[in-house]
Amino acid sequence: MKLGLALLRLIVGGLFIGHGLQKLAGKFGGYGPEGTGQFFETLGLRPGKTHAIAAGAAEAGGGALIALGACTPLGAAMLTGAMATAIRTVHAPKGPWAAEGGYEYNLVLMAGVFAITDVGPGSWSVDAARGRERWGPGWALAQLGAGLAGSAATIAYGKSRPAPPPAPAPAPDLAPDAA
């Protein structure tokens, strides 16, 4: 169980770190805060750049905590909130299946961090080194509730902000055609 749990934490946490760095720094094919922010604006998460930075920080930070097995419920709540927001703003209308752009994968990740919180990060973790190898179902439910509440607050805040003014139309090219 030590190896399996450590491997699960490292893979899930490591992938979330990478996903967060896509938003924060444009790494691994990401669009950075500007490009991600523009996409978030289309979802009604305003201001988009602020939401992109917050989402990237939650994913990278929460991923690091899960990978290390440190403050496990906090890291899990951060990741749950990010995935719940992704489901509500992008994936839910597409149904469950990832092949159709649905929320299947996001839900699996939420279940994974829920399970890690329930059983604890294991003996090969920072939490265990600090005397907390197991957290339990109460903590797992608390992190789930905190993540869902954070997601709801994020979406409500983003949708309450005014839409940016439309970009001005480009000036017409008045130069004569060159033959």
C-alpha cells in the first residue's frame, strides 16, 4: 500500500502541477494567464486573467500538496474546486464521456483526491512525518464541501463582474492596391 498510494499521489499531483503551470506560465503547451484568461472570459469567469491565475495556483499548489502528501485535505479541496468549476463551466453540458468533451476525467480526479484524503496520504508522506498518516471520511467530506463551495463562489463572483467592452473594429485599409 505504501508504494501504490505514493505513486497515485505523485502521478495525480504531478499532472495537476503541470496543468497549473499551463495557466500560470504557458508551459507544456498552455496559453499562460493571458490566453487562458481570454478563454475564461468566454465562460463568464471575469476578470479572466485573475481567474486564470487563481485556477493555475489552485492546480499547481494543490497538486504539489497532494504529491507531497502535505496538508492533504487542503490540497484536495483546491483540486476539487478547480475540477468542479471546470465541470460546471465547460464539461457538464457535454455529458459524462470524455470522448465527447464531458466531465468523466474531472470526476475521476475528484474521486481520486477524495479517496486519498479518506485513507490518508500514506506513510511515505509529509503528513505522516508530522504524525498524520490518516485523515478519514470526515476530512474527505469536508474537503469535498469546501471545494464545491469554493467553486460555486468563484463562478458566482465571475458572473457578477461586468463583461469587458467589445474590442474596437480594425481600421479599414485605405491604401490603394498595388498592381
